Amino acid sequence: ELFWSFRMNDTHDGGASGQGPVLFATNKLKTEHPEYLLGRHREKLKHGSWSGVNYALPEIRDLAFRYVEEVCRNYDVDGVELDFFRHPVFFKSTGRGEAATPDEIAGMTAMMRRIRVMADEVGRARGRPILIATHVPDSADYCRAIGLDLGRWLADDLLDILIPAGYFQLNDWETSVALGHRYGVK
């Protein structure tokens, strides 16, 4: 099976040296809309990078949805992987070290629901499903604190595949396996 992978917030362009400045300078969205970013140019945040996009803004959630929709409608993929692990700061609040607000969490869940509905619609039209995978930190509580209501996503059948952890581990593997099994998610 072939999955398209989408980093939900890539901040390699936030570095002050190396490729950072070049990557930022060539990013039309970020250079033309600094109001979409988590911070100001080269501002030091408690967590994450100033160059991340702020998912509290409907414009950013809509743009993310449209990227996924474009791939689902125009390419013969078996699924999409939404990589929330790299880099897992999505709101100004969490960049300041605070927990995501209820509105921020609700906005991300609405985006995920919109992606699920669209992927199911496109899958039905082509005669085979488009699977939704997420790469997230391996703790539902941590995910919720950063704005990802993993428990709600699983309970509402918004995911087909759960990819927990990455370069840090918060729970034993058994915890993630049990969570996926509870909701019938691989």
C-alpha cells in the first residue's frame, strides 16, 4: 500500500543558519502571511519554533485540509499519514508552554473529521477506501495537552492506523497497543 505523508508542521525553516533562512525565504505562505506563524521572525518560544503555522487559525486548518484533499482526489494513494509528531507544536498557547484550549482542540478535531468525511467520500467513489493514519506522541493525555484529542479521534472512528512515538517515548509500547485495540485501530 502506498501512503502519502504530510508533516502537519515542519519548522526546519526556523533555523538561523544552514538551510533555515533559505527554506523560509522560499516559503511563499510564511513570507507573505507572517500572521499565520506561531511567533515573529527568530523569536524564541518556550516550545517549538516561531516558523510553525498556527492551527488556531481557520485559514491554516482549511489549507491543511485542502492539501490532503488534493492528494486524495488526484492521486491513486491507499492512504494518507498525518504526521503530527514532527514538529508537535500547533498553537501559540502550546508554544508558550500552556495546554491547548478547548477551542483549539475542537478546531483540530473538526479538521480531522472533515478529512475523514472527504477521504471516505473519495474512497467510495473510486471503489476502495483511503486509509487515515496519524503519527502522534504515544500518550493520549500528552496529545490532548498539545491540541490533539486522540481519544475522541479514535472513539469517533476518524483513524484507521495509529503510529505512536518517534524520537521520544512517554509510555510503554503496550499502552499504545491497548489503546489501538480498544478502538479496533491498527
